[in-house]
Amino acid sequence: MSKSLIAALILSLPMLALAEGQKPAPKAGKKPAAAASAPAAPASAAAPQNRMVSAAALQRNQSRGAAMGACSKKAADQNLMDVERKQFIAACVNGK
């Protein structure tokens, strides 16, 4: 009994998800929602800002990666292992 219930549940969940994903067609005579008729200008204005933010994040990640590489090399030169190496690299990258 419980196996068949579990099997029915497993098979019905994807069908339920598909049914929820489909939206009913709009009825004739009704106007579309106000959000659908909103101008696209705010979204296009945000795009350059997003590019600048992502460019800054990329630059930050690249400089951090370079610092990690340099600190890792210093740790290898000092023959540090395991926890000591991890602590040294963390302190080195953070500038301590």
C-alpha cells in the first residue's frame, strides 16, 4: 500500500509542476496587465551599470587570484603545510 502511494506521489509531482507552469489564456475583452505595457527604458538603463559592476567584480577576482598565487608561492618557498599554509595564505592575501 505505501509503495503504491509513494509511486503515485513521485509520478504526480512532475505533472503538478507542469500544470502550474502553464498559465491560462487571457479572456477576450480584457485588457492586458499594466506591468506588461510598462516601458523597457529602466531595464536598458540598468544594463550598463550591471556591466560596470560585473567588470569591477571581475577585476577584484583577478587581483585576488594573483595575490593568492603569489602568497601560495611564498608558502611553498617556506615549506609550509596543511593548516599553517592555509593560515599563512589567508593572512598574506588579507595583507596582514
